[in-house]
Amino acid sequence: MTRQPDLIADVSEILLTEEEIQAKVRDLGRRISDDYAGRALTLVSVLKGSLPFMADLMRSITIPVQIDLMEVSSYGGTATETSGLVRILKDLSSSIDGRHVLIVEDIIDTGLTLNYLVRYLRGKNPASLRICALLDKPARRLVEIPIDYRGFLIPDQFVVGYGLDYGETYRNLRFVGVLRPEVYTADPD
Ligand code: PRP
């Protein structure tokens, strides 16, 4: 029988509290507002994991900004490992030609998703292209990614919450927590 997730019991440790996350997002919003003042800025968020971060970050930015959403998925791999091959499920809605683009990501793990996205978006002729990532997990990095705005460095643990999922669950937690290993080792999916 498929195991029923338990949002609280399945988390062994809170890595980042709601307050810590919100303080960091406000700080990132201030820095981005200063750095991009007077420029045509588009935030490009990568669904679905970045949804809460994008929603909070854009409201911490005090200059005019446009937003766009992409959704990508990696081909194959398992629920906890990325394969490196990226497929676009939802593309940009508007042109970014001549605009300053900031990619908004929840987590950089191997770096393969962003490595692909950066090359893809560069081909659309933005005035500049930078990266804002809430979480940076460098232990698993396979390709070097320059992170212009980084929220938190995190250890090599499987984290969920604030947008991050396991099996599409746990995204609605307001904090980032460590998922108990027995949750993903016991699951045949
Ligand atoms: C997660 C996350 C990043 C990517 C990072 O997305 O949102 O896009 O993985 O991993 P990488 O650095 O190893 O490429 P995921 O594919 O799990 O989709 P989701 O955002 O819908 O959860």
C-alpha cells in the first residue's frame, strides 16, 4: 500500500525557519531593487519549486518589474536524482530581448537545470542575465554556476518545504526541513 505522507512527522529537522527565510528574502529584494534601479527587469521563475520564493521575492522588490514563468523537467532520473537532460514544459510568455533578466530558482543542486536554462535564455538576447537562488547545495554540483544572489548555503541533505517537494508533496510547508531518509527509501516509487 502506498505510504501516506505526514507533513510534520516526515521532517526530522527544520533547517531554515519561516522567519529566517522571510528575512533573507527581504534582504535579497532590497539588494535587487538597488542593483536594478532604472533598468527594465524581468524575473523568470522556474516552476514549480520556485513558486513561493518568487511570490515573496517579487513583493520584496520595490522597483517596477515584469515576471515570467517557465517550467522544465529533467528526463528520466529518479525522484531524488536529476538526470541532466532538460525538457521545457512551459516556455516564456513574453520576449526578453533587451531586458535585464534575473532567473529565480529555489535550489541549485547539480547545476544541470540552470546550466541548460542559462544557455537557452542567452539565446533570446537579454541585456543581461543573472541568477538568484534561495538555496545552494554545492556538495552535489556537477557544473559551475555563478550565483549572483544567494540565499543560503545548505548541506547535502534531502530538503523539502517552501516549494521543494518529494513526490510532489511537502511544497506547502512554510519552512525548509530535512526529509527523514526512511520516507524516500521506503517508497517503491
Ligand atoms: C528542482 C529545482 C531546480 C532543480 C535543481 O526542480 O527547482 O529547478 O531541481 O536541480 P539541479 O541543480 O540538480 O538541476 P525539479 O526538477 O525537482 O522540479 P520542481 O521545481 O517542479 O520541483
